[in-house]
Amino acid sequence: MPDPTCPFCTMDEVLTLPDHYECVTCGHEWPLETEPRDEAPEERIVKDAHGNILENGDIVAMVKDLKLKGTSETLKNGTKSKPIRLVEGDHEIDCRMNGLSIALKACYVKKVTK
């Protein structure tokens, strides 16, 4: 195992004590990690403009007109999508509207009941 470095000041002058590490330079203390933790990633919950939880395969509709950057296209209020796919990032939704494949933020759409 490589020598630990202080997470506070990033110096490598660290004392290893029975139950924790201590930085000689700044005095910061942190616990020993005997085993690496296997943390399950949190499931991301994406909500539409009205607070409804969105899932893969849902159909959404625009809640306001939205000009698409880089095109002369405008998505009008009420335009429905094909089934959506949730993705990571600030634009949580991948879908097709008006024959275009686009990425949208969830705050601009509402879930359409089937």
C-alpha cells in the first residue's frame, strides 16, 4: 500500500497511529480505512416539471416553447416525444421530437399519461 497523503494539505508526512492517520504538517486527522468500501451508486431520480418521476420508455410533452440551439427549429408547447431514455449529465433525457434526436433537461417536459 502506498504511503498516505493528507487529504487536507496533500503533504506526505503522515503518522500512522493505531486507529487513525495524523498529518505532521497541518495536524489534520482522519480514520484508517482497513478495507476499501464498495459503495453502490445511488439510483438517480429524474423528475419532470410537475414533479412526476420519469423512467426509461415514458412519453413526455414540452411545457413551453424551446428554441433548439444550432438549428432554426423550435419545439412548441405540447410537442410529444417518442419513448425517452434517461442518461447521465445535465441534459437528462434523450429522445426524438419532430424527427430530431435531441437531449433535453427534465424541467422543460411533463410526463404524458398513457
